[in-house]
Amino acid sequence: MQLLQDIIVLDFSQFLSGPSAALRLADMGAQVIKIEKPETGDICRYLYVSDVMIEGESTIFHAINRNKQSYAADLKQPEDLEKIKRLIARADVMMHNFRPGVMERLGLDYNTVKRINPSIVYAEVSGYGTEGPWNHLPGQDLLLQAVSGLTWLSNNEQEGPTPMGVAVVDIFAGTHVAQGILACLYRRTISGEGALVQVSMLESILDFQFEVLTAYFNDGGQLPVRSAVNAAHAYIAAPYGVYKTADGYLSLAMGNILTLASLLGCRPLEAFPQPADWFTRRDEIKTILAAHLAGQSTAYWLSILEPADIWCARVLNYDELMQEEGYKILNMEMVVKTSNGLNITTTRCPIRVDGHLLVSKTGAPVLGEHNEVIERQFGLVSVNSAVGI
């Protein structure tokens, strides 16, 4: 479905936060033109998240830049910059994730761009905002996890700060940018106004923690305290956590301890009849549960808990997940094809509209692959050049 058909997006961003937002717009049908530096392009082409490469480039580049066009331009060269400005005059959206001051030096800051195209939606992602003592710092995911307090929410109490194993700050910042862009595009259809959308990665990851931060703000500034055992959430009572079984792991969400005592045949849990104890004495409860659950298989416990509508789940790795019908029925995998004809399996956009999936078979572009096509589409070359004379 081409929900954003005829919307033109100029994406100057690199690596993950900005490109993830542009990816979602491309999934919705926008024409996303990725502006890249000649010869090197987006640093994500070579900044690997594993030792797996696709056509000599990183897997993450191919995953996050599918269904986009690549236009190579040296923004420090007057001729290339003039072409970019002519593209800006026709664009609906322009976005970047450079550090504060970079676009001003290039002459592509919002105030300048607005004079070229007053109705453009201009979006920028920064690490820590445009002002303050941190505005010059690199907006890198692990570093943002570190300063935002997020690393104190995972693992057990006696363990050190523990980051999440995915680029959660980048992806959430990209999600927020996409939301802001879509809202402003809607407003533009009514008023014709352009807009400046600004998201910092720090604000995004703080918003991600709105639940625990609200507890902190309203609890006299008490820091979150992780469970000593089987930790999964600093603010939730037992049995919330992940438990080892005889052959794997079982996750338990919120639940009534006395009900669990009866279902599991775990008499020691009967010593905790008061709901208040389920938080204040959660480590005692979890220790008892952990010892009891280790005596049987995950399937055995699920056969008891699931019919009783207890919130629980088997802990799966990727290999196990892929074998489950609950995964297969979602059709989350799709195959895209690069310009060189290589098929790549990746994940699709998770949004469905009127029952339809938002999918495209177009893979990530080769650096500068669409220069000629774009220059012809937007009249950036002379008539003689366009016909090869």
C-alpha cells in the first residue's frame, strides 16, 4: 500500500536513528532519497554489528536502508550543493542526524531551507539536544543508555549496570521522528505550513522509561532497586522474573502468589498471604520459586499454568522462535533483492493497514545508484546532458 505516495523525503542521516525513521516512511510508500557522501557514503555501510557482510557491506545497512534511493553528492562542492537545494525545493520532508552546527556550516539549516521551501517538514535528530553542556557529545546508543539510567533496570541487584543488547535508543528516536513527521505532514494538508521536528536521543530514551521515572518522581526520589534474584523489573512484585527449569527457562509476569502455591504444589509460598509481602519480600519468594521450578520441564509447568490463565511464557531463542506456529503465521520475514540480484531475508514493517502488509521487494541501494534517475526526475541536468549529447 502506498499510503505516502508522492511524498518525497530527503534523508541526510546516517547509521540508525534517522535512517530507521526514513525506513518507516519508505515502507508507507514515500520516495526516500538517501543523500550520501561520494566514495564512502553512509558510515553504516561499513560499521558492522557482526562479522556478517552482504556484498561487502554491513547487514544492518541492508536491513535499515531497503526500499530507498541513493544520491551521492559532495555538500562542500558548490555544484552539488546547488543540486541539493533544487531537490529541497521539491521535497516534502528533509531529515538529518548530524551534530548541532553541522548543517548550519553547510548552509542547510532549517531557517535557510525554509526560505527555499516554506512548506517543508524539516526533521533533525541529535544526541542530547541542541543546547546545554552535552550538545557536542556523540549520539551513540550505548552511551545514551549509560547516561539515561536505563542500564540500572536490567539484571540482578548485585550485578553492575547492564545495557540492553539492541540499539534501543536509536530505534526509539527514529520512531519518535517518524511520528513527528507524520503529524506535521497531516497539519500541512490543512494549513500548508511547514515545520521543524526535533528529537534528541536522550529525550527518546527518557520517554521510554516514563513508567519507572514517574515512580521515581513520586516516590521521594527513591532510586529503583532491582531484585536480587530472577530480576525482570525493578518496580514489580514477585513472581515477575525469568526462572530456570529442568530443561530451559520460564518467564512469569504478575500473579497471585497463593494461586501459584496451589497450582504448582509449592507449599512454602503459602507463607506469603499478604500482597504487600509480594514486593517487600520478593527475593524470598523468588528464591523459593526458583528452586521449585527447577524440578520440572518448562512444558510441564506450562501445561499447568496456561490452562489456569497464568501469565507465563517459555523463553525462546531465535532458532526455537522460528519453529513456532505463532511466529510463522505473522509472516514477519520477507525477501528483498539488491541491485546486483542478491536475495536478502529481513523483517518487514510491523504495521498492517486494512489487513494489508506494508512490504517491498527492493533492497538497499548501491552508493550513488540513483543519481542519474533522480537528476532526470527533478530536472537537475541540462536537456543535452539528459539525452546524452
